[in-house]
Amino acid sequence: MTDSQRPRVPRRQQAKATRELLLTTAERLYAENGLAAVSSRQIIEAAGVGNNSALAYHVGTRDDLLRAIARSHGEVISGLTRRKLDAVRDEQNAREVVAAIVQPYTMHLTGLGHPSWFARFTAQLAADPVFSREVHQDPDVIDQVNVSLTKLLAAHGPISDEHATLRRQMLRLTVVHTCAEYERQSAGSGVPADWPDIGEALTDAVTGLLTAPADRAEAGSRRRNGGAAR
């Protein structure tokens, strides 16, 4: 079959494939090298796209690229989270609620196969002063998560607003950076990460983190002394 006889790929389909190639290539390079160390030219060259303006044409600016990568995964994670939270809406068991919040992330990582780069990419975003404040999942699902966390924290004894906020931050950092480290180890060893097992371990750890009793006396001492209790 000559080139003239080969079926032509529709332009829209070709453009979509090029965009997805650029996103996956950028995700890998950012995960392996960090956000600041990767240029548009490096992404284009690694993707094997000949046109130097391809990234700007298909995606936009660097910020647009980062958001597009995050949201492409965020949509899937949001769907998984919504279904799991709906299933535990009236659940009294803290661990079941935590599993519905934590495990959609590791479930998504399972679905990505081996190797994957998203966990490390997410850790890079979490450390960025601008993108760490952005939400890349469905706002309604984020609200659903926050409502579930508020109920869970309130059910396990009095806790100040400051400490509740701190525990939410600890939850996010624990999940994000633990998964990034396991993904990094998996990439180095060539052995696929056992994401279901990691998800169960994270669920145990985060349940303990969220339900641990607050030391109100120590918290009061810190406030009175204007610093850490001695």
C-alpha cells in the first residue's frame, strides 16, 4: 500500500493524539526532573513532535500544561471518590470513611499500570507555591470530602479549628508524598508498586492520624507561651 492509499487520520483525532502525547511526555519529565528543570523544548523533543510551536498550539502556556495534566487525572479520581463516599454516607466506622477518601487515589495509580509518573508529578505540584493552592478535582467532590472529614473529626472528641486544619493538611501530605516515594522506588527497581496494599496501609495510618485524641492542655500551653510547649 502506498502512502497515497493509506487511510488518513482525521485532523481532529490526530490533534487529540498529539495533545495526549505531549501531556504524558511532560508528566514523565516533570515527575523525573522537577517542574523547574523541564523546558518546553525538552518536552517537544522527548515527544518526537517536530514542530517547535506544537506545545503552545495544542496545550497553551506552561501553566496550562500543568493544569491539563492534573485535571486529566483529577476527573477520574473525582469519579471514584464520589462513588465511594456515596457508599459510606451514613457509615459510623471511621476507617471506612477514611478508605473512601484515601483509596480512590491509589486505585487510580493502580489503573495507570507500571511504570507511572503521576504520584511524583502530584508531589511536585504539592511543593509548588502557586499550584499547591489550586484544586484540580471536581469542587462538589472536594466539598463532599470536607463534609465527611468534618463529621469524622467532630465524632472523635473536641478539637480546635487550627488542629482540624492541621490534620487535614497532614492527611494530604501523607498520602501524596508516600505514594510519590513508592512510585519512585518502583521506577528504580522495576518492580510494580502494590498500590492496593499501599492504599490499605495509608488508610490505617490516616485513620489513626484523624482520630487521635487532641492534647488540649498542650495546645493551651503553646498558645499561652506563644510557641512550642517545653
